[in-house]
Amino acid sequence: MGGIKMLMLTATAANEEVKLRPFVADDAADYYELVKNHEIAANAGFTPANNLVEAQFLLKRQLGLPGVFALELPSTGKVIGSVGLYERMNAYGEPAVKQMDLGYILNVTYWHRGFMTAAVHRIQQYAFDELQLHRLTASCLAPNTASKIILEHAGFRQYDAVTHPAYAQFGAGQTELFYECLASEGDESRATRKII
């Protein structure tokens, strides 16, 4: 998978900007702030990190993924989230051809300000225009209205829903909604951006 150029994204009406860039090991403190948060972890389907060492371990795993990016505030250099493309498996447990899963997390302090909407639009453009993917998929728990809105604004359509059993590790007793976006159906109105 090719690399993404650094981008500035105008993310809100207040002209706040966020930069997508590869993660680096020095992001550990900001990354810990993300992955220790129980609300973020519950929505994203992972166990919260208990300390900085665990966060460094999780971050190290992200460093090896070429399609996963930090969301950085250029004004402060703070990493406020992560957005990326992850390998999607087919029914035979093999990588799905020309398809990937979209995943993202955002520091709760920055929710409802348009940062993730802008980042998802840019990753979607990267997936379809640069990587020539045919399909992106994503999921969220039914109560996660903000994620549903982000996906719908990006042209994703719900194609399935599954209620997890009460003993499930992720989303116990909750309904998970599954979305897809085909290359020909993506939102044409991309976030305002400039390459840096």
C-alpha cells in the first residue's frame, strides 16, 4: 500500500485544521490519552490501556500499518485521534481483494467539531482514488450516533446489523451496525484540503 501525503484538512466552520500523518513513537503520551479512555475503547472495541507501557505496545502495532494515520493539531502538535484502513478478510479468511475496513478514534475533547468527518472524507478519497479500492466497510454500535452520522455523510450505507450475545467481549448485548461504501457511491463533496 502506498503512503499518503501529509494533508491539512479544514475541519470545522471555525477554520480549525487537522493534519493526517504517520504515527511516530513520540506520540505515545497522546496515544495513551486516547486508548486509556473507557468510552472510546467501548465504542471502538478494544480493552483500554492501563498505563503508558501498554499504550506504547499498542502504538508500536499501529506504527507497522501503512494505512493508519495520526490526526494532529498543527497549532499544538497534539495527536487527537487515529484514522485508517485495515485489512478486510473474506469468508475464507483471506484478504478481500480491493476492499478494506475503515476504523477511527478521536479524543473526546474534540468530539462534535468536524475533525473526524474531514479525516474520513480524506481517507475515503485516498482509498478510492489512490489505492483504487472498490469497497470500504465500517461498523459502529447502534447507540453511537456520531459515528453513524460521520459514515452517512461520507456516503456509507448500512447493509447489516448484528446483536452480540451478552457474553461477547465487544458490544455485549448491543447491536452493531455494518456499513459499506462502494467506489462509485462515495461522497463527491470532499473536505477542503491543501497538500503540505
